[in-house]
Amino acid sequence: MKKVLLPLLGLALAVSCGTTKSSEAASAQSSSVAKGDKAFLSAYKMIKADELKKNLYVIASDEMGGRDTGSPGQKKAGEYIVNYYKALGISSPKALGSYYQKVPAEFMKKRGGGNLPDSENILAFIEGSEKPEEIVVISAHYDHVGTKNGVVYNGADDDGSGTVAVMQIAKAFQEAKKAGKGPKRSILFLHVTGEEHGLFGSEYYTSNPVFPLANTVVDLNIDMIGRDDQENRGKQYVYVIGSEMLSSELKVINEAANKRSNNLELNYKYDDPGDPQQLYYRSDHYNFAKNNVPVAFFFDGIHEDYHKPTDDPEKIDYPLLEKRTQLVFTTAWDIANRPARIVVDKK
Ligand SMILES: [Zn+2]
């Protein structure tokens, strides 16, 4: 999660509320995730706290040096992610020919990134069985703020939690695919770089998309889902931001997915572009939203270890991380498998 607020430049967009006819239709169509759906259930069960924990202890270890953009530690974390996908047999997008999309230093410099070195987004891809040209993006940034005065900022929650959630969701979809129940639409697992310095990796991807943005159905972005904030201490909740900004169906689908999974309290406190915290603009989904791709951003709040060296893996609530990951998976499953692509009917 990016610390500094983005300049607003008159981006005051209105959030509309309430249920509409098309959202009722979306709800009715949500039978693409039936409770008794065996393939769904066995994939869902692949998302486990102990595996999330195992990966997070690596991603957020001191060895990764806080994963600053372009640093050797970040590259090491990237290698771990790529090797994970290789081991699962999940390939990179053919059109890219690599798991790595280079984000050039020059691109970041022009946008105020100073002298950051070249860095990379990491892309893994599962091709859809029926509508392969339609792309569901599940994103999280894998950079963090690095090491300062010899102290490593491990960024376990920010955004190690999102990173390992995306990896685990990919594993679940791959398991379903092996069982002959792969997603109907394609899924892009997008680990972006340069988020903390200014959402650079997602801006680069959306400026140089590997798949046309016009065919990109949704971006489900995960940035910090392993902790709780003061206000929600001990609660089973997650903040959801942006889900009704562009599509009248997405919020409805996510709420139905939540009921089918862990029935978390969905908190919409920050779901307002006019909110003083400006969270709608502060993570990578925003670069998709500004290109008219519907987004939902999953987030746990600003807690006491946010952007501190104490954002460590031992402070993560792993059972809650598992539940939130299962929610995103369930929503992604529905969007990837429902008969019709979700609508973009709001501006
Ligand atoms: Zn951050």
C-alpha cells in the first residue's frame, strides 16, 4: 500500500449505491459457484493457512531485504515466485514469452521514481477453456520499502500477504484445471513491482498490456489482508473498495461469494473516492479502474505496523488470511466461469 496520497486532479467520482436490476440478474446468475460443486470445493480447499504461512516466511524474510524496487532482495523474492509457478506447471503468458515483464528505470524516472533501477512485473497465466481471450486479473504488489539504516522492512502484510494469496489462488485454479475443471475465462496472476514508489508496475502493465485491456474483465487486487486494524480488532472482516464503481454486478457477485465462503463482515468504510484516506487511488487496482476495467480491492486497514520494520510474518493472522484468500478465490471463480462477462455499466 502506497503511503503518499496521489494528487487528485479533479478525480472526484461519484459512488452510487443500491441494488439495480442488473445486479439482481448477476446474483441470480451466480449459480456458477454452486455449493455442491465438487471441482470448486476441492480447489477451494487447496487454500490453506499453513501454505500461506510457509510462503510468507520466505517472501518476508530478512534475506529479501525488504524487497525495494529493483533491489537484489526483490529479485530474489521474484525468483521464488517464478519457481513456485514452474513447480506447479503454471506457465507465463505465451505473448510475453517470459514470466518477467521488464519495467524500465526510465519509465519510473519520468513518473518521479528517481533513480530506481530496472525492475520486473511477474506474470503467470492459466488459459481459459471456453473464452480464453477474456482475462481475469488477480494482482498484488511484491515490492516493499527495503532496508533503512540497516533495518529490514519485511513487509509481511504489505504486501507479502497479497503476494502469497495470489500464489495460493493460482494453485487452487491449477488444481481444478488438472481435474478437468479449469476456468472458462483466462486468469492472469499479476505480481507488480514499484507500488510503494508510485504504482509504477501496474501503470506500466496497463500502458503495455500483454492482453488487451478491452478484453480484461476485472482486476481483483489484494494489498494487505493478513492483519486487523484497531477499529476491527479480533473481527472476521475485510475492507472492500471500488467494487461498485464501474460495474453494477461486481459487488453483488463478491457479496454472494462471501456468503458461500466464510461470511466475513464486508466493510465498505473506505469505499468512497472522496474518503480522506483516498484508498481507492492508493493501490494497483486504480490503474485498471482508470482504464475502465472493473476492480475490487481487498484490504485490512491501516494498522500500527504499517510501513514499519515491525510488519513481520509472526504478526499475521493466518486463519484470517486464509479466509480472505478464499473469498477472493470464490469471487474469481464465479467471474471466470459465469456465462456472461460482467458488465461495465457505470462511469
Ligand atoms: Zn505499502
